Amino acid sequence: MDSKGIDLENNRFLILQGEVEMISMMPPKGKDNNDDGLLEYLEDIIGSNKYVEDADKAMVIVETLTESRQEKLNRVKAVEKEKEVLEGGKLEAEQYMGKESQLRKKKNVLYQMNMLEVDEERGETQEQFDVYNERMTTQRATLSVSEERLAAIETEHASHVTNFESLNSELKVVKEEFAAYERRDIKLREDIKHVKATQKKLDAKIKTETAKAKDIIAAGKAAEKSIPALEKAVVTTEASKKTQETSLAGIYEEMKGVTESLRKDLESKNAELAPVLEERSTFQAALDTASTEVNLLEDTSARSQKQLEKAEQELANLDAHEAKKTSELETARGDLETSKERLSLSKKEAASLEQQEASLQKKHSEYTARSEEAKAALQNSSGKLSDSVKGILRAGKKGGELADAGIKGRLGDLASISNEYDVAISTACGMLDNIVVETTAGAQMCLKFLRKHGLGRANFIPLDKMKKGAYNQPVQTPEDAPRLFDLVTPTDESILPALFLGINNTLVAPDMETATRWAYNYGRRWRVVTLDGQMIETSGTMAGGGNKSKVGGMRLASGGKRNGVVAMEEDNDEENDSAELEKLAQGAMEEYKACRQRRRELSEEVRQRSSASALVQAPAYTCPPYSPVSRCRSTRSRRRSRV
């Protein structure tokens, strides 16, 4: 009978009239697992109730796979967007490669043409080379003859140089002797002049003495005539003389002592005056010699005066030019100091800009990474919070169409957890995006709203159908392992059944080794999740891996906000944050480009100013020591010192 589907154990092969009435009075579905409704009764009759647990497990697996599929789909979309962004670069690279290929072809054609021209020119060049080679042979023969002649000329030149040196040495000796003769000649000429002057003085003195002699002779004749009278006067005078001599002897005796002292003084003064007179004669001779030299110098001075005036005019022009150049040099040095200061500032600014450029590049990379993370989070948010969920949450606000439906909110937003367990709760609880409502009627209102507006499907958890007290029953865990449910802090005690429905007795392990031990080694199978998102189900299956862990399913206790999936109001904030990060990244890139351009300008300015500084710091021009200007200056200085 069992093979024919007749249940003799539960007496289900016959339904009486009273049972029909009882069946008609049954509710559509039992209120809890211990309550039977029409659905449970029919499943019991047909035997499909044994698939309920498997169906629930399959539903959880389907939800997990749906989430994984959505995550992969989001990654594919992100990669497609990145591919679209890089499409322009790809096309540009392809165009560049095409242009490069055309350029190489053109260069190849050009090289072939150049090779053809070179081949044509090579024959002409070879002919010219042969001609020049013959000419070179001839020139080499001529050069050998010229070298022999040059050797003979150099030998002759060496002998001439030797003769020139000997003659030059003799010339120096002769010049020295000539200078000595010239000095002696000058001295003799001065002696002759002195002798002539003395002769003129003596001739004048002879004339004077001759005139005096004539006067004396005339006076003698007159005296001879007056002798008789004078003889008489002599007698008289002699008598008077004796009288006067007697008186004179007395006077001499009186004046003898006085004149003796005066005579001695006179002799001493004459002795002192003798060397002075001798020195005076020496100085007179030197003065005469100097006068002769002055006359000779005046002859040469007249000739050199014109040269001096011309040289002084040239010197004045050069002085004016030098003053002008000095002024320009001072101006240039002032500019040089300014340029040095500006150069130092430019170098400092360039170093600062280089550091700023590195900082901006780092900032741009950071903003870009954060923007990409925000985009990825926003895409994840858009994948998990479907339009249906967003529409329900929006309509459930005050004044909305579902304001009276008793919508509590999204399950993940109605509780919080520590940051340490963010990955664990987001991985282990697949019902965090389900909407919690107070009653089944409210859930039905939400379903009607979704059908009315065509927003798709959504999952709801009516609190009036949840088992009461199942979540607070004591559970003995392996090694006193913490339950994920105990780590969650709800905003309202009424949602604890909904949280337990999603989390159940899932354990949290620090690593996969501990999770494996807890899951399999303690008599019964435990559902365990690790801190990094590895999962072991009660069926014994394991899930995990990948480069990116699932985060942001529930609010965090530190700030009350989720990392990735947020409520409807926070989605707009994430979009704004993403746009703001993109603007910041773009601004950082523009500043980076401006900074790099400014640094290039400063580098060019530093190079130009360094070149200008090298020109200004060149050594100033000075006149050669043997130039006419230098000779003029030395001559003028000697004349001034002589004066």
C-alpha cells in the first residue's frame, strides 16, 4: 500500500466528512513550526514536507549565489567602464602605431632614395679621389723638395741667428760706450761753454784794466807836473806825518787788541766759506750740464708732444669708453645680484614645487583610489539595494504611501556591530537587505505597492509571525565560542527574532583552522564564519576566497554608518562623496600639471640666468702692457713724477 501512496500509519487514505469540515476550518498556513495549517496538512498528505528544510537551504544557497553573481556582475560593469575609459587611449595608441608604421615606411623609402643617390655619387667621388690621389702624389714629391730646402734655410737661419746674437751683444756694448761718450761730450761742451764765459769775462776785465792804465798814465803825467809843489808839500806833510804817526802809533796801540780779534774772526769765516765756494762751483757745473740736457730734451719733447696729445686723446676716449663699460658692468652686476637672488629663490621654489609635485601626485593617487572605492561601494550599494528596496524605504517615510504599513526598515540598518566583525556579519547573514515590517498585513501592502509601481521583487520579514523566545535560549557552544548573534546590538528589542532568523547560532572564529575544529569536531555540525569572511555551513560545505571581502552589510558601532551598503538617504551621500572625490582628484591633477609646468619654467629661467651670470662674471678687459695707451700712461706718470 505504501508503494501505491496509501498512508496506513497516519490513516491518510480516507477522509471523513468531519475531517473535511476540520480541513475547511484550517488556516492557510501554520503560525509557527509547531502549528499546522492547510499547507502543512497537504504537504503531510503528499509527503513534500520532507523537502522543506532542503528548500530553505537551497533558498539560502540561491541568495548567496545571487549575491555572488551580483558582485561579479558589478565587477564586470566596473571593468567595462574602465575598458570604455581606456578605449580612447587604445584608439589613440592604434592611431599612433599606424602613424609610426607609415613613418617607418616613408623613412624606408627615403633611405632607399638616399642609398641610390649615394651609389650615384660614389662613382663621381671615386673619380675625384683618383684625381686627388695623383695630385697628392705630386704634392708629396714637391713637399719633400720643399722640406729639404726648408732644412737648408733653417740651417742658414740658425747661423744668422748666431751672428745676430753676437752682433746684438756687441751692439749693446757699443751703445753703452756711446752713452758714456755722449755723457763725456756733454760735460766737455759744458766745460767749453764755461771757459768761453770765463774768457769773455777776462776780455771785459782787460778792457777795463786798460782804460784804468790809461787814466793812471794821464794821472802820472799830471802828477809829474805837480811834483815840485808836492815836494814842498811833502816836507810840510812829513813834519805833519811824524806828528800824526806819533799820534797814530798811540791809536794803533789802543786799537791793536780790537783788530786782532776781528782779524781772527775774518780768517775763520774765510775758512768756512771756502768749501761753500767749492760746492757752489760744483753745483754751477751740474747746473750747466742740466741746462744742456734740458735743451736736448726740449728738442725731443716737441716731437713727442704731438704723440702725447694724440695718445692722451685716445686715452680720454678709452677712459670714456671704460667709464661707460664700467657703468654697464655695475648695472650688470646689480642685475647679477638680483639674478642670483632670483636664481636662489627659483631653485628653492623649484625644490618646493618638486616636493609639492610629489605630494600632489600622491594626493591624486589617493583621491583616485578613494573615488574608485566609493564607486565600487556605490555600485555594490546599487546592486544590493534594488529599486524595489529603495522604493519601499522611500514610501515608508512619514507622509509616504506606505507610512501606515508599519515598516521598520532594512534589517542591516536596524542593528549595529563592531568594526572587527563587519566582514563576518556581512558574509554570514544573507537577509540583511530584507525589509522588516510589523505585521503580515503591512508586508502585503508593500507587495501591492511593488506590483503597482512595477519595482520588482523584495523580501519582507513580518515580526508578528516570528517565533518568540527562540533567540534567548541558552546554547552551549564549542570552547565557549562567541555567537555572531550575541555580538549584534539591535536598535529595538522587537527585531531580535528577525535578527536570529537571519543569523541563527552562527559562530565567529578568528581563523579557518579554529572554524574547522568548531564546525566538525564537537558532535553536531555548527555554522561558523571567520573574521575574514570564510564560511562553513552546517551541511559541511565551505565558502570563501577571492581578493575582496564582503563588507558594509550592517551599521558599525563606532559611527553608526555602514561602509558600503547604506540606507536610501546615505546612497545620495555616497554619490555626492564619489563626485566630490572625482572633483578633488581632477583638481589635484590640474594642480600637478600646473606645478610641473611652473617647475619647467623655473628650470628654463635658472638655465638662462646661469648663462647670463657666466657672461657678466667674465674678466674685465685691461690694456696690454705694450700698447700705445699703456706707454702713454707710463710716460705721463713719469713726467708727472719728474715735475
